Amino acid sequence: MARVKRAVHGRKHHRAVLEQAKGYYGNKSRSFKSANEQVMHSLQYAFRDRRARKGDFRQLWIQRINAAARANGMTYNRFIQGLGLAGVEVDRKVLADLAVNDAPAFAALVAVAKAALPADVNAPAA
């Protein structure tokens, strides 16, 4: 097997990792070993959190829809159930945007959801 000399490519790899580690505290931005470990962790965190962000936004949308639905005299659960029964297919992102920016349109959707629910469900809990 031929001998492999790694000087040029090794330096290039070290320089690339240290470039990625710029801004890290202490040795994590200076020594290759620490920087490499931190960069690998950082890339894992970025991968994980790109996916977690989607759930975070969904949570935010649900909170906004719930607040607006309660302001119109209905809970989030009943509102979504009523929209489903009425056959209204609007996703939570759009509903949250309506709740924040267009209150009359959201109130109209609440009225549609209320009308679609059975009468015994609309009665307030005692």
C-alpha cells in the first residue's frame, strides 16, 4: 500500500474547523481538538433544532388560536372540532395569522365552527 502524506489536506481540514469555531469561548476556538469536538456538537444541535423549530411554531400557533377562540367564547378544542365537522380545511399557521391580524374573519370562522357542532356540545359546562 502506498504511503499517504497528509500535510496539505490535514492543514486544510484544521483551518476549516477552526474557521467554523470562530466566536467560541477559550480553547474551543483555538485548539483543533477542542474546536473539532465543539463544532461536531454544534452541527448536531443545529440538525436537531431545525426539526424542533417546527414543533415550536406549531405550539405558538395553537396558543394564539386558543387565545382568540376563547376571546370569542369557545375553546381551542371545540373550535378545531367544529371546523372539522364543518369541512373547513385551514391549517393552524393560517388560523393563527387570522387570529392576530384579522379578528373579524376569525370571528366568522368561530361562528361557522359553533354552527357545525351538535347542540349539546355548545352548552356551557356546569
